[in-house]
Amino acid sequence: MSDLIEFYGTECVHCREMEPLIERLEKEEGLKIERFEVWHNSKNAEMMKKFDKGFCGGVPFFFNKKTGKWICGSTSYEAFKKWAEGK
């Protein structure tokens, strides 16, 4: 499993807003974000609860396993890149 994780919902508008940022980060920075759909997959939803610990409660929820930092909802590319790089 990657150190960078996203939990998302298939029909989630905010999740879709983040897709171009995920693609850009992976292409430009070579960082991989492992994605887990939670609205239609109860196993992934349970895993999200273990990482979320009440921080977010919704999607998109991004978690950096190395730093323990998270992002709730959509954000700017600059903030997203800092989160991914552990800054």
C-alpha cells in the first residue's frame, strides 16, 4: 500500500474536482496515490474509518501514512503537493 491514500465516492463532486490534481501530482512529481472507493465498497469504508478517526467523516479524504497528516475535501494544488511531500 502506498503512503498516500485517497478515500472517495464514485458520484462525489468534490472527489471528481480532485482527480486532475491527483493526475498532475503523479505525472509531475512521480508520487502515487492509492485510491479506495467507499460509497459502494463497505470494506473500504471500514478502512477509511480506521484512518479518519473522526477528522473528516466524509470524502474526499486524503491521508499521508508517513506524516499522519490529512486533507478533508478539495484543496489547491499547492496545498495538495505540500501534503503529499510531507511539508
